[in-house]
Amino acid sequence: MSMLLLKLAARDLLTLSSRRRMVPHLAARWKHFLSTEASLTERSAWAESLVHLAEDLVAADRGNVEMVVECAATLDETDRTGDPRLIDVVLVGHHPEEKGLSVQLVELKRWSTVTRVERATADLVHVPGMGEKKHPALQLREYYDAFTSERGPLHGLDFECGGFAYLHNATDASVLPLVGVDAPTGSYARVYTSDRRAQLLSDLRSSFAADGADSAAEILLRSMGLRNTPLLDAMIRSSGEDTVFTLRGRQKKVADQILDTASKVLPDPRRPALIPDERRVVFLVTGGAGTGKSAIGLQIKAELEAEGRTVKYASGSRAFNGALQEHVGFGDREFKETFTYFSNFVTPPDPPLDVLICDEAHRLRDRSTNRFWKPEDWGTKPQVDELLDASRLTIFFLDEGQSVRPQEVGTVDLVEDAARRYDAHLVRCGLREQFRCGGSDAYIRWVRGALGVSDAEPELWTPDGLMHVEVVDSPEDLERIIRSEAEAGASARMVAGYCWPWTKPMGKEKRLESDVRIGGWHRPWNADSESFCENKTVPPSKIWSVHENGLGQIGCVYTAQGLEWDWCGVIMGEDMVRRGDRWVFRRGKERADKEAGVKRVAVPGSFDPKVKPKSVDDDEFARLVRHAYHVLMTRASRATVLYSTDEETRDYLKGLVGDVEIHGLRPTWENLPEQARQPHLPRPGRGRRRRRKRQKKDTPPGEMRLF
């Protein structure tokens, strides 16, 4: 993901600044990306120069133009030695005549006086108090090349690109070397001072149309890797051919490393080695929610299958596997059978698989058991050992922050210890770039702070143009928003903490009880069933997340984990409530409703049968409930709507979210630019998927090195 600190229309940036929230937000993002505090000079420059530029855009009647602040042009910047090259501002809109993208790269300088250093040129100038500095046009030339090169985000697009330096504190006379006849020239080399403000306003009108900047920004964000195709849509669109996902940055490096290792330790299916290579390798890939773990896993699965390798994709999540099998692999038995569960390897395959991909490895169990199995069929060794026995190359994707059940034992230490016992070569990889939640690191950080995950401190939400969050006063309001977005074309679901009893389908018609009851608002959980319910109108749990009839039911962490929607409505129940400056965690108690023949809430709190028992101590109970809400609040790619059944908790969340109704920022489907409205794909029809075959490069023997 390319680095940027903020993306807002000029008029919205001014609103944010007037609320004194712009600079704190930029400083927090700066620290997140660069691991250092923003200097006082940097902060004062943002407060002054960004506001000057935004005011001029509004004065030019171009307040719709999007301002992308402190932006790195490409992912390559994260790999360069030294500090990344950050452009002060990228202005994005549509060209008023050419109709394509219009992009202006801007260097903001608060210099008021400049003197010449070199007699022949103005490439170097002297700035009082700062010493020798390059002419801003030389910086802009680097940025221009980065944006328009073959690896840049504008490559292949219809665009007009230029750039300018803006010295709003200077006059022409005070910075004469920068504007003289011997100054650098080019489409990116314009210089504006306070004397040239009228010309700047005129040029802004000539560069940008009066509307449509939001759709232009969507095109650029997608090209920069900040708008990923949803997981299931990418799978369907690929149809098993070419590339399943566009992997970026660290994602691509990890995938390439795994594929390269596979080519070295696994025999070529077409040329089996006379002396088999017995080396065993374990990859441990860690990263938070939305860092692209599943995208990497599914991509390398497709690549390795195309080479003729035997590959299985295992998970501990029924919802995730079900969505892939039933939605993506509908009608393709061969494809569906490549997806399995951790518990399916009690008896190792013979011969072993070439590769076993273990997604959501934080959900590993101590032993493989199943209530439908005979006890003698249960696993007798650690589940992680069974997975290592099953293949030569094992890949674990793990996020310790998403463990939501007490018997989930998947940790970094567990995998490392197992690799040592098997004398396997362990390769550790870490992912950090955020691709879920609109690519908004700020939102992920806000969620962690609001919930107190890993002792993160609460902070005010500041809109960043990538993700939206709001708090509503009733479940009716939440459902109205989610339904209206779904009906307009967005993907959307409602989820809740496990704070109500969960009744199994009843009667021949498999009727669902409306267990989730908040005042007069009653809705059922998603069906606890392997088959369709309500006279075949309600989907089973494993495809609730993707079926068109899933909107009327409420999901929980177990049916949502690993998946995402454009909009997600999250209901917080009484298992986690705010009291003063701390969270309080509660276990619920049920009562019998004899008239209805079901269980109801007697004491509000958690009703999760895996989490609430007294065998789970209070600290572990709090950790699991907190993690569950962290998962639920990070399922959306555009907007999260929050509601708590507890008034004090709602007030706390409202205080953190604040007033977010900035013009055009609420990304309703109808308000989204056309380029952002990518309809979600229906599941494919029956029939075998066309499978691509990847031509493997022949490598002379003896030229491959493993580590």
C-alpha cells in the first residue's frame, strides 16, 4: 500500500482544520508510518501551508478537488534506504477539457526570502536559517518521474500531470532566483508566490473541472493499491486463470519467496529427482486483519496448482471455507475439495502433499476432535504436528489478535516450537500494509484504541477519506442504513456480539427464532444449520455472509471472521460495556420462555458457550470478548455503523467518533463516484472452472540455492 497521511476534498480539509483535528491526525499517521514524532516545524507547516492551498482551491471554485497529503508515489518507497520521498500534496480531479485524470504535484514552501548560490543556474539557492536548498522544481521532477514511470500509479491511465511550488509567504522580488529566466523549466516547474495568487487561481480552474474529483481520486487510489478488489470478487473474476489477486509491496515479496522456495525443495512433477530432497520448510506469515494474508495464500495456491503441485488450503473457519467453496467454487467439485479444515489431517495423506496452506492459524486447536466423531478417531498428537506431517512445505498465516475462543492455541511460539521439533527450516515473514477497511491504518488504530486492544489508548476518530465510522441511537437506525446500502448495490451485513441465546431452527420448515431482541426490535441470528431454512429461503450459516438472503439475519464473530463487506453494522451487547475510564466484561444468564419454548436473556452479558463458562478465567474472558469486537469492527471496506445496547457505552463511542458529517464523506452507495461502485459478482454457474497452466522456467541443475 502506498503511504499517504490524508485524502480529503479541499473544502473538507478546511472543515477538519477548523475543528482543530487536522494536524493531530496527520501527526498520528506520520508516527505510524515513520515511527518517529512529527517535528514542530512539520506540524506548523501543515497548519499553515495546507490551509493556504485549500483556501485558494475554494476561492477558485475548485473546493471539490481532492488533496492527497504527504504521499509516496509507489510501494518502492518503503524499500529505499533513508527516508521515503513524500510529496507535500497531490491534487486530483478531472481535466475540464480532456476529461481524463488531472493531477498536480505540489511542493509547499514557507520560505519568504531566497538568494542565489550559483551564478550560472538557480538549481541551488540559500534560504535564511535553513542553508542551501534545491530548487523545488528539482524535487518535483523526481516525483513526476515516480508518478508517470512504468511502475508509477499513473501508468496506463488517461491523465494530465504537472506540478508547482507554492511559496505563499513570498513575493516575486524576495525569491527572484526561483522565478528568474535561468530557473528550471517544465510542466512540473511552475512557481507561485503571493504576487501570483491570481494566476494560481486561474491555473487551478484550467487544470480541474468544477466537479467529479471524487471519482478521479478513486481511480488514483485504486492504482496506488489503496482500493483492493474484495476477496471473493477477485476469486470469481479470475475464474482460475491468470492472476487471482494483484499482490503489492510486502505481499508480493512474501509470495515470491514462498514460490521460489517451493521450486527448490519440491521435485518437478515432470522431472522427479533421482535423489529426493528431504528438506522440510515452514513459513510463518504474521500480520493483522486486512494485511492480505488470505490474498497471498490463495494466490500461491493458484500458482502452485498450475505447476502441477498437490496443494490443500486449510482453515479453522467454517464461514471462510464455506464462502469459498459454495460461492466461488459453486458447481466445481475439484475446486471445492482443495479447501479443507485443520482437523482433517488426523491421518496424514499418503503420499504427503507438496504444500499445505494453513490460513487463520491462530484458530489452531490443541487436538483434532469433533463431537460427531468416535473418540477413538480423535487426534492423539498436537494439531500443529498433524499439519506438519501432511506436507513437505507448510505455510501458516497467523494473527494472534484474532483468537476468539479459549481452545484456540495458535501462536507464534507454538509454530516455532513445532518447527524445531520437526527439524524444519523456519522462515518468518511479517505483513504490515493495510488493505482492509479502505486501506485506512488510522481506522484500524482507532478501533484498537477504542477497544483497548493490546493496551492501545483511545483517540478521537479523524476522517481520512478512506474509511467512515458512525454511531447510531437505535438498532432500527442501524438496520435502515445497512439495508438501504445493500438495496442500492453495496455488500452489507449486520453482526453482533454473542449476547443472546441462539435457538436452532424449529419445525419442518426450519423456522428461525428472533433471538436478538432489543426493545421492540427482534431479529434472528444467522441459521445454525447445514441446510437452507424458513422453507428454503434462509441460507445455512457457512454461506450466510455471501448469500443474497443473508441480510435479514444477524451474524457473529464465527460467521464473519475472515470476510468483509462494503458496509458493516456492528451491535455491541452487554458483554462489554464502558464504565468511567474502563471496560467492564459480563457473563450472561438465560431463562426459559415456556410459552415460546426457547431461551431468553435473564442477566445481560455474553452467551457464547465457548467463552462464558466459569472454566474461562476473567482475564481470558475479557481478552476473548475484546478480540471478538475487534474482528467485527474490522469487517467493512468503506463504512462501519456502531450501536451499543448500553447507553453509557454509546456515549463513549460517540465521544470518540465525534461529528463526522463532513460534506461528501459518508460513502453511501448512491453518493459514491461511478468508478467506486464496483458491483459484487454473483457466484459462478455450474461446470468446471477453466484452469490455467503456468509455464515453468527450466532451471539448470545446480543453480538453485535455498537459503
